Amino acid sequence: MNDSTRIRIRPGGPEDAVGILGMLDSAVAWMNARGNTEQWGTVPYSQRPGGVERVERYTTENVPYVAELDGVPVGALVLDSGPSPQMPIGPAGEPERYVRLLVSDRRYAGLGIGAALLDRAAEETRRAGVALLRVDCWAGGGGALVAFYERSGFAPTERFLDGDWPGQVLARRVG
């Protein structure tokens, strides 16, 4: 059995906030170790002003999903009905689901965790009778993250700048 068939995705909740923060902290450290200090900065997510509160809101006000491999949390995705009000982009103009967060434990990189979570988001979007799933991501660093989303069935729509942070909105039709 390959690793992607051992990944189980379950609904998340407030009890997952600490684990998600740990994944975010390790993602920042992993990016920094590879010279990427622009995407999420250099401060661990759990130590950023508002970081803990944001993750707590994700697990109580939004729709979180947690990926587990052999019972161990290895990734998380948070769905909402639109982009964050703080984003310099607006709603799609039609019903949508929006990926507010996608993170995986870098110790399990390459096992398809992010793709499995995005497939679950597409499934949940379709199940809700909504045809559009969107996400935004960092567009710097040669566009590797944008390319990941494209491999997952998303197409780039609009680019934006949030301060000096280059972003890309991508969309995936699911219905």
C-alpha cells in the first residue's frame, strides 16, 4: 500500500489548534533553512502577534480538516466561504469555497498530503452544491507554490500585492 492510501482526512476542531500551530512553526523553520524568509518571515507562527488566535479561529469559525498518517496528524486545511476580509482581493461574485490555510508537516513531504487535502476540499465544495474552489498563495520564489496548485487542478486567476508580498489567486471548478 502506498502512503497516499494510508492518509485519512477527518474533520478538525479546536483540539487540533496546537498541532496546526506546530506544523506552521515547522514550515517556517523549513522554509528559512532553505533561504526562504519572504513567504512567512522568520518568526515562528505561534510567536507572531495574532498567530495563535488566528489558528484558534480557523478551528472554531471555519471548516478545518486534518490529514493523518497512521493516526498521526500530518497536515491541515481550512475552508471558508470566501477570502479573508484582510486580503486585497474580493469574493468571486458567485458562491465559492476558499482555502484559507493549507499546511503539511515537512517531515512527511512528498507523500501527497497537500494534494489529498485539496481533493477533500474539492469534494466538500461539490457536496455543498458549490462549483468554485479558490485559494491564494505566495507567488514568489520562482513560483513553485503556484505550480503545486496548478498540478492540483487549479488555474491562476488574479495576481496581487499585499504590501511587498506577491500573491496569486487560483481557482478550480469542481461542479
